[in-house]
Amino acid sequence: MRIIKETRLKEYWQEHERAKNPLEHWRDATREAEWKSFQDVRKTFGSADSVPVDGGKTAIIFDIGGNKWRLITTIHYNTQIVYVRQFLTHPEYDKGQWKNNL
């Protein structure tokens, strides 16, 4: 998979230093993946969630760092691209406001 806005990951781990190793793991595993569907994502990351949002879009949410953070992405399986959208703490994610920013 190709990751768009991979530089955001670095920005996130600069802000949340303890997230660096988990985000690097996510990045490396995602780069090696060839996902064709959400079921393929779940084979790589068993805790990933598919969440419908406004406008008919679907966000794929990854638990990062033992459930401390959420990485919000959208995935275009046909082009093999993962778009990094947001990185939130668990409490920020639970507020649900992120759904308005996709």
C-alpha cells in the first residue's frame, strides 16, 4: 500500500513521543500490505474498525499503542492508497467530532 501524507505520522510522533514505535510498526506493515478489502486489513490489524461517516464515506480506524491512540484513515483499495486523516487520543476519538472533518 502507498501511504499519503506519511509525513503526518512523523508530526504525530513528535507530538506524542510514545507513539513513535507503534506508528512506525503500522507504517511498515501497511507499506508491505496489498489489501483488497477491509477483511484483508483485519488480517493484518485485527483491531481495525470500519466506521461509516457522513457523505457515504467509510473511515478505517486503527488502534495504536495498545489502544492509547486512534489513527483515522481512508483506504482506496482499487488504487492501493491509504490516506492518513487524523491521529487522536482515545478520549478525543470518543467525542466523535473527527467524523465532521473527513
